[in-house]
Amino acid sequence: MITLEDYKLDNIDPEDFGDTLLKLEKSFGIKFEYNTFKDAKTFGDICDCIESQINFTNKEDCTTQQAFYKVRNAISLTQNIDKKNIETQTQLETVFPRQNRRQKVKEFKQELGISIDLLSMKTWLVLTIVIGFTSSIIAFFFSWKVAVCGLLFFYILNSILSKFSKEIKVETVGHLAEKITQEYYSQARRHSKTVNRSEIVKTIQDVFIAEHFLEREHLTREAQLGWK
């Protein structure tokens, strides 16, 4: 049985760790060299390596606040809502009514200039597709033809349903600003070639927490990586 104790830094697979680093590259708008992390042994080492790659001007202002202003402005311009009525607790379900939601979200993202993922399928559809993929993989033990057909079917089904998904993934405007700061830190800032260095470690933690279900208390500087 999996418990919260299993979700620690030293349990992350190296391949999954690499995927997380790609997300951090995208967020901070940088590119890691091949051997950037070759001597890293702890989470603190990871943070130091990433910080050393961010050579932007330091400005001690709040990125999440700037992301909120960008979101508020894009909503106001595309959804015809007065800025004064857009607050951090404003529900996105009300900002983007279900009718014409996909088009409204598309217009919002174009104005925002950030391709943030906002829509998803209904939960039961997601579960159905996950179960379908899992069952198809298990089918390889019995018939590779059935397994391949199953994987192909659920891949096509997922692609089709994704194009028509309308469920809002983020609850409030404030949560959206936080998501943008995490996933598109550089673009969230007023000037993309600036950084608030006091926010870097927290942003790295936020990405690891979102990707690997970790607790912040497990992401200390001394937290060990799971490989040498």
C-alpha cells in the first residue's frame, strides 16, 4: 500500500526527474547544459545548479502578483468584465460560462500570450481512458494484437475527446496566477529577463510538488537524490 512516506525525493525515477527539469527549463526560460547536474546529490545542489543558470536582472517584486494582473487584464479584454470585479477568489467557472467555453478560453490565452492548459475532460472519462490504456498494456501478456488495437483505440479516443473537453482545471483567478507562475515563471513577469531570486527555490519546490506529489517539508536542502 502506497503512503505519503513513499512520495519523497529519493524515490523519484531518474527519467521522471529529467522530465521535471525540462519543465523547469521551460518555466524559467533557460537551457541546462548536458552535465549541469552531474555532481548534484541533494535538492539543495539542484537548486544551486538552477540558480547558477538564471542570469537575469534581479528585481525584488512578486511574480504571482504580476501574473494576476496579466490574467485580470486578459479576462477583462476578452470576456468584457470590469477589472474591478475580478479578484483572486473569482471563480473561473463564472468567468468562462460553459456555452462557447472553448472559444472564450482560446481568446483569453491569445490575449494573455501564455499557452496555459485550462481545460480537461470529465473525471469519469479520464478514468475510463486510463483504465483502457492499463488494460491494453496487460493484454500484451495474452495477445499482442489485442493489446496494440486497444492502445490505438484509446489513443485515438483520448485525442478526439481532448479536442472537445470543457471542464475547467483551475478553480479561481488566484489559483490560475499561481499555476502560471509555476509553469511559466519568466513569461509571468512584467519583464521576462528579470527574476526575483528569493522566489527561485519556492518555484522549484512548487514544480516538484505538482509533478511528484511531494510534501514541501521533504524538499529541504539536505534531501537526498535517489541515485549517485
